[in-house]
Amino acid sequence: MPVVPKKMETNSFQGTNIKSSESDEKPSTSAPIAGNQVKHEKSEEDLAFDEPPFKKIKSTTSPEGKPVKNLGGNKVKEEFEMNWDIVQVLSERTNVEPWVCANLIRLFQEENTIPFIARYRKELINNLDADALREVQQTLEELRSVAKKTHTMIQKLKKEGKLSGCLFTALLNCRTFEELDHVSAPYKTGSKGTKAQRAKQLGLEPAALSLLQNPMEFNLFSYIRPNVKGLANIQEVEAGVQHILADIFAKDKDTLDFIRKLCQQRYICIQSALAKVSSKNGNEKDIDKFQLYHEFSCNIKNIQHHQILAINRGENLKILTVKVNIPDGVKNEFCWWCVNERWRPKQFLKPELMRILRNSVEDAYKRLIYPLLCREFRSKLTSDAEKESVMMFGRNLRQLLLTSPVRGRTLMGVDPGYKHGCKLAIISPTSQILHTDIVYLHSGQGFREAEKIKRLLQQFNCSTVVIGNGTACRETEAYFADLIMKKYFAPLDVVYCIVSEAGASIYSVSPEASKEMPDLDPNLRSAVSIARRVQDPLAELVKIEPKHIGVGMYQHDVSQTLLKATLDSVVEECVSFVGVDINICSEILLSSKKTQIGSQALLTKAGAQATSEKQGKKKSKPTPSSSQQPNPLDQTCIHPESYNIAMRSHFISEQLRQFLRRTDIEDGIDFDKPDFKRSIVCFEDLSVGTVLTGKVENATPFGVFVDIGVGKAGLIPVRNITEAKLSKVKKRRSLGLGPGERVEVKVLNVDIPRLRITLDLIRVL
């Protein structure tokens, strides 16, 4: 077993050999990007590789959540032990304090759910919100996956007789899949072996170690074997020794830690350029989509998450070429440190041996370490971008699911259309389908169909119309608005609203819809879904796979496993917090695994939360609500385990009485307020300065997309969404704009060829 030389007692970053790095070093000219002009983008915040402060929420703002740090200390026993502490690494990766991470690991081990932890264990997690908890849980699962894969690899190599002491240590030091692949790749079945392995097979390992440990007695010429390939002359022997030394250097933990820290202090940039092949053979429309990235360069600390996802997509489509550029200064400083500090021989080296050592260090950097660093940077940038994309999707989904329901109304859902007509569905206050029909409003039969609609509305005493925002939405809205203005439906006081129909078509042909509405035509099912989205958004939208709801960013490019897990968790969180009405909820909502906890938070919370959320465990079985007596506190956020304390408090009892007196709940929908201007129907009608109303369709890190009724959403750049333009509620809760909100906007730019509209936010309606 080879003996790796001990590290000299040096301080990596305090020695005189380390140059000042207060100012970023610009990329070297040794790695030019295509084109002469390079666009440099800067951001006020370092998003990717800085070390932001821990995620703390001042406990003074939540007196009920004062920190409790003594849940057994920070030492956590894991199934697969590594050479690093999982609590410490989890804290570094998520910027959550170590004691909080330790508490969370134990809470997750006990199978507590995120909704339960966020709501009832605030003191153990320093008041982190559900999104932060989800990030910790996902990072924890990643680290455990790395540990599990590492131990599987160790067992495999041990069985094959390839596991040495040094390799065992190197494997246990791995914290990422990239590191694990770097260390284990040469030993995988089918691998031809590395240059270092081939040199070792020739018997050159003792020579390499002797150069570092006992160079005075080292004789390179003694290894020459004229008839053996690889040992035939001094040049081949030197090359073999160099390859072994480079392999040792590239797998040494201290050496890799040094180069990583060095890179954190320097200007490392990611660059993209138009691929030569795509510029000749590519689809011009696709190429144009990535115009911003044809000659692009940005510091990896400042690059935005959506830019990484766009670059990755362009690379996958072979439209862009992408590389990471590390300046030559990093390499020079690293090589100096290796030769003079970390791998400095114990004795004086002859000039010819010093040359081999220098060449070995440069070879290690160029052939092994630089590619590893590039993979790690790309992997971290992509991972962070995917997580942000998924989290943004989750926040948008939560806002949609928690839209205020419209209770106690009979509704007419309208799925607009031209040639095939508008599909109608009338549903009762308990979501029962009362009637379905088709009317042709936009083919010259509008007046005759008005009589039919009036008859249906009066027959079922329905005064609320819900219109889907798809094809023919504007014309259908105008049709109903004109009839309402003329009081055509009198004596009924009819009102209408617009609702997103994203995913309705997919749901209408799904097995779930077929089971729920077996005798109904799929086209009519979508009208039913549209109406139910207003009546109870949460109960209806959980039937649709979250990624089809249309509120994400690059959702098809990110890890589908991560996306599904996060969105299912958000659905569980929303259902758990809100609860469901067992009198009207669907079988899907009750039987769905992802809403297992939420389905127990019924009209009477005592039975559900006393069993499920009190334990906070997914495996809890629901207690039938019929065996529980309703408690007034079921309508509050107080946990059943604290009911006795709450009822003893005169103040809370008085507050509860006041709460129960307020029986009138306002609808969460603005009826009759037109979402779109009648005079604006297409791109050509838009002009700079036009003021419009619309609905937020999607929120992303770089801005908010608003449906203004011209068939293509306009973008409000994030810089135009200032705090002064938001409502008081949003300012108080530090929330941005989200899907479904009505806004007033002004057109800043119209790019007709590219179908792009840039908007400015005037106010939230």
C-alpha cells in the first residue's frame, strides 16, 4: 500500500507565497470565447458561490417559537458513515444553523411532515418556513444518496480486490457525485485504466513515492527495461512517474480543498457561444431564442438561475457551446503552493527531479483537477438553478392552491371555443353536475344562444359565470359583459370572472376524470373543471399533475423526480393547512397519497390533527370524524395538544368568540371587473404607453408574466416590480406578485416579430 507523504505544517492562506486576492483577476487570454465582443453581466448579489449568512428569523417576531437548541446535541448517527459530519455539511449547503439542521434530521427521522414541523415545532427550527424546510430535506437526501452510493462502491471494489487504504480514504472524503466519479472512475468494470494505473502495473509506484520521500537515494535509470514498453528509455520512465504523482496530487483532499478555496476568491466565469454546427444547419427560430447567449460571459458568482437553465438548454440542443474559464493566475499560484508547500520533498531535489515534480503538478492540474473543477462548477450552478426553478414553481402553485374559494354559489363554467362551440357546465354549491351543454356564440348564432343561456341560468337559479382563459376567451367575455350590461338576464343579477384553464384539457381525458365523470364527454368535463376551480381551487387543482398547471420555469429541463417531490409536498402542505370538506370533496382528494395528511384535516380538526399532525407522521391512520365532537378551536391554527391551555386563557377565549361571530366570508374573486380592454384584441392593437388590465399568469425570478388578452403574455421585468406598487398586505408579508392576481400595467415595448411584450407595473388591483 503506497504511503502518501504527510502535509507540511503550513497555513494555506496566510503564507507569504499567497498573493493578495482582494481584486478579482480577469480571465486569461488562453481560453478565448468565439467572437470579439463579450457581454459581461453583473448583479448586485452573488447568488451562486458566496457564503450568505445563516437563514435566521428573529425569534422576537414569533414569541411562540423561541429557539430550543438542546434536542440531543449536533451529533447525528447516520446509516452510512463518512469522513465528514452530515450536520456540518448540511449547514454549509443550506446556510441553516447547525443546531437547526441537527434538530431537523431528527424530526425527519421520526417521520414528521413538513407542514407539521413548520406549524408546531417552530422552536426547534428557529421559525424556518416550509420552503426552507423542503430545501434542507432535499439536500439531506442528496448527501445520504452520495454516502449510500459511496459505500456501495466500496463494497464492490473490496469484492474485486481493488480497494487500497488510500482509495478507501479518498472515497469516504467524497461529498458530491462528481467527486465520487472522479475517484472511482479508473476502477469501474470495463475501464481501460488510467495512465497512473498502467504506470503502477509497470512497477513505477515505488519510484514516484521515493522522489517525494527519499530523493537522495533515488535512481531513475535503475527502472529502465529496454525490452518493456513504457520502461524502454528514461523519457518513458519519467512519464510513468509523472502520471502516478499527478494521480496522487489530484486525489488528495488538502490539495483539492486548497484549489477550491483559491477559486472562490478569483474571477471564474462561465461562457457560451453559438455552436459552429448550429449556425450552419440549425433552425433559425430556435437559434434566435438563444440570441442573448451567442456571445455571453458572466462571473459564476453573479449569473442568474434562469440564465444557467437557458444556457443548459441551448447546449443540449447543440445550439450553444459552454465552458468554464479559470484564469491562469489560479493555476500558477496552485502549482507554486504544491511544489513549495504541500508536496515539497523531504530532502533536496536535483534539478532534473524538480522538473519532474513541476511537470507532475501541472499535469495533475491540466488533465485531472481542472476538468473536475469545471464539472463541479457546472453541477453546482445547475443544481442551484434547478432547485430555485422548482421552488419558484412550488411558490406559484401554493398561491394558486390557496386562492380563496367561492362557497355557496351555483356556477356556470364556460370553456370558450369558436368552431366547436363553447362548452357549458352548471354545478351546484356542493360541486354536483346539474347540467351540461354546448352553445355557439361566435358563429352568427349569438342572439339565439343568448335565450338558451338565459333559460339555463334561470332554471338553475345560477347568477355566476366562470370563463376559461383559453381560445376565444376575450370574445366570450365581451359577449357576457354586453348581455349583463343590458340586464338581459334580469331578474337575475349575473356576474362573471375569468379563470386559468391550464391543465383542464389534460385532466378531462385522464383516468381520474373518466372515473369521476364516466358518462360525460371529455370536452364538457373541462367546463366542469373550470367552474370547480372557482368554487374550491384547492380541491380541483390537486386532481391535475402540478407540472401541467403552467406556473413553472424550465420545468421540463429540471430533475423530474425533484419537481414531483417538491410539488407533491406543496400540495400536501396546502391541504394540511386548509383542510377539506368531506361533504363535497372528491374521492381523488381523499385517496391521494400526497394529500394523505391533509385529507384528515376535515371540517372537524380535532380528530384529524390529534392523530396525524399531533404525531406529524405520514403513516398515521385517519380517525373517523364522526367519532369526534367539533371544537370551536378546530377553525384556528392552534394545535389540539394545546387546546386546554388555549381555553384557559380568557384573552384567547374572547378572541375566539369574536372570530365565530364573523360568519360572512368574502369571495376571493373580483366578479364583473373586466380582465381585458375591449379595444385591445391582438398584438397589432398594442402601442407603447397603452394602459391595460390583466391577470398574472406566471412568476419567475426575472419577472412576472401577465395575460393581457392578446394571446401572448407580457413580461413585467423584476426591476419594475417595486415595493411601492404592491398592496399593504404584500408589503407586510414580504410577498411578490403571484399567479391569479389582477394588475394594471403600461406597455413599454412591443416586439411583433418575436412576439414579445414588455410591461411596467402600475398597481395591483
